[in-house]
Amino acid sequence: MTEPAERTPLGCFEVLARLDAFVAGELDGAELEAVRAHVAGCRNCESFGGYYARTIEAVRRLPPSTESAAVRRRLLAGFGG
């Protein structure tokens, strides 16, 4: 019987790519543990991840948008959407 392959630790860019899913609670298993392990040992990712999580929580607490359809179109056009 062979041993399971050992995972290569994640780097900062790989953690950043998973940050949204991590904050949303969408990661599980080995992927979740790999992100947690990296963040626990990386001051930059710990700091940025905490800031990102607090920002997402603050945005979620904002009241629903009440702008007009015209304003919404202009905003979306400004963001390339």
C-alpha cells in the first residue's frame, strides 16, 4: 500500500486565489488546512486576509442599494460590466 502524496505548501499567490472561498467558508478538507497552515505562518497573508474578511463583512452589513437603473448602468459601465 502506498502513502498518500504529500501536498506542497501553498504560496501567497495560491492563498490569495482562494481567499474569497476561504472567507465564504467554501473550502474544506486538505485545501482548507493548506490555506490555514499558510496563513498561520505568513504575517502578510494573515494581515491581508483579516482586512479582506472585515471588509467583506462590512459590505454585507450595508443596506440594499436604492440607486436608479440609470445610475446602476453608469456604475457597471465604469467597472467594465
